Amino acid sequence: MKIAVIIKGDPFSWKCHEAFRVAMALGINCDVNLILIKDGVYAINRWHPEELNIEGFDRLIENMEYVRVKIFAEDVSLEERGLRPEELLCHAEIKSMEEIGEMIRTSEVVLVW
């Protein structure tokens, strides 16, 4: 099964953490595209969550290499926020909104966070 998990909100909420956990759990048995758009791209930025007394995503991202989860970030969202691919916590494929739209259209399940 092909699943798209879309994170479009800021990384400071419980929703973003749950989206990562759900993506990883689904990635055990399914092909998951974890798509970061809008403020969601901040989730894979090198920020300092401990300064805000919240948990970061480092360990979750590290463990995604053991399951079938691919991480994608939208190019314009990164650009609008002044983020460069080399500044990210992990390797994320950079895609245009058109390419992301096609990924969503071809998914059997789409979860938006």
C-alpha cells in the first residue's frame, strides 16, 4: 500500500510528533512518503527544540532508515523560509508542488497533519 503523510504545520505541536510516529509505524508494512510543506519543513531543520523544552525529531528520523519511509520537502516552502537542503537534519528529496501533487494523487491513503 502506498501512503502519503503530509506535515504542513509547525513542529512545535503534538501533531507533528504524532505524524512522524504514524509514518514510521506505517512504514513497517507500507511504502510511505513523508511530505513536508509550508511550516512543516521546519521539522527537519536544525533547530534546538531542547531550548523550548520539547522533544526533537532526531531519533525518529534516524529510525526511518529501517522502515519504508521516504522524506520529501517542497522546494518553495524551503525557499520562502530561508532553508537550504544542506541545513536539514536528514536527506530529504526536494520536490516541486506539482511533483508532490502527483505523489498525493497516486497514493492510496493520504494523511494530513
